[in-house]
Amino acid sequence: MPEGSGVESALWDDWHVVAEIAELTRLGRIATQLLGFSLVVELDNRSVIPSVDLESGGVAPAKVKYGYVWVCLGTPNRDIVDFPECADRDRWIVNAGSFGVAVSGLRAVENFLDMSHLAFVHAGYLGEEPHTEVPKYKVATLPDGGIVATDCKFYQPLASPVATEGFDVDYVYRIVRPYTIMLHKANPIDPSRSDMIALFVQPVSEERCVVHMLLAYLKDELTEAAVRQFAQMIFNQDKPILENQLPKRLPLNPRAEVPIRADAASAAYRRWLHEGDIRYGAIPHDLGV
Ligand SMILES: [Fe+2]
């Protein structure tokens, strides 16, 4: 843990999204918070590289990638997450929005991973009754650290803006950082290829976050606006559910919450956070349930 910051190095010395570049270009200056620290992002007239001034007077490194501004408050110990799909020319690469949510970002990641909510929270789109049961799937650890859930299948009546009928959708989830999750879901027109959704969750504080969404959807008959609208409509269904979760931080003790939220992927995510000693936004074992 870096001295004085109170935040573990795995988060402090990594890159986090703090703004959309389109929004920054429009406003010229954005004030926000990351890991409890206030910062201001400003565009330099001579360059699109923003400078970041910390309230404390320090300056943090910043980069622009995937349409977002990334900041590292410490010393970067790894590169920004790689999403190779963003280089495909037959995809729309869409910044679908940045949503402020009054809950730990770890809760937002776990909710995205949770297939059991789809038939209820996103009824008519990403699930519907009576297709509520989540079939068994596989969970493993990634070679570079993280969790992967494969062989996930779920019946969806309207899985994407180009879907015209319901079908069993194949999902692969990857949690590649504590606050970053990506989902590959089979494309409704060409099931041999996947559409990709990534959530870059900005930990504003331990109990507040901004969820930045990135989508890489095959263009098919889609428009970029349709991709954005669909993603925003779905996330607006999640937001009130997330904000009602208590406690607002994610308990890492497996006995802390009722089994409905403790499915295999969720349990693996919590265990991985515990083993990596990720405490920011969590309730660690040693702080009780
Ligand atoms: Fe959801």
C-alpha cells in the first residue's frame, strides 16, 4: 500500500477511467473523484492529452484510449486493459455513457456478472419468466489474474437491438481487474462471433462509483445510436437495484450474504478479491460480516 494514500497498490498504481473524451472536449474541464481523491482533468490546447491536477497539487499521468480518459494516481504498474475487438473495422465502438451510482463499484461489477437478475430486472429484453433458472457454467482463473466464466447460456427474448426473437445466448464473462469486467455475448445474426461490452468502473469513493460503458458491436444493420440507447436503457434498469443494495460495500466473507447472490462466478469474484487483498469498496473478512 502506498504510504499515505490508504489505497492498495493494485488499485492505486493502475489506470482508471475518469471521463469520456467527447465530454471533456465539449466542456474543456472536468472535476471528479477517484479513489476518494479530487482531481481535475483539462485539455491542453496543443494536444488531446489531458493533464490532471490533484487537489493536493500533484499531477497524475493520464492517457486517452477507447474514447475515455484514463488516470493513474500512483506509478503505473501495468498497461491499460487491452480490448482487441476495438480494432475491428466492422464494429461500432461506442461509449454508451457514464452512470453515477451510489454503491461500491465492486457491487456494480458483481451485478453485471449475475445472470440470475436478468429475467427479473431486464424482463422482456435480457430474460423473461418462466426462463429464470441459470444453467450450470464453468468458472476458472485467468493466466494474468482475474476470473473467467464460460459456457454461460441464458434465454433472452431481445438480446440486442438487432434481435427479432428470443434465443439461448452464449455468454463469456471476464473480470480482468477488480473494477473492470467484460462480457462477450453471441451475436444474434452471426452466432460464431461475439458482441463485446466492457464496464470500466471508476471508484469515486468506497460507496460511490461511475460506471463507464464501452461496447464493440458488429455493425450488421445496427446504428451507433441504437447500440447506445439499448445499453443506456438496460443500465437504467440496473441503477435503482444497485443503489438499494445494503451494505453499499461488497462483503467478501462468503457467509455474509444469502445464497441467491453467492453463485459460482460471484463467489469466485469475492474470493479473488479477498486473495488479492482488495479492500477498497469491500468489507474484508477481518472487518466482520
Ligand atoms: Fe443488469
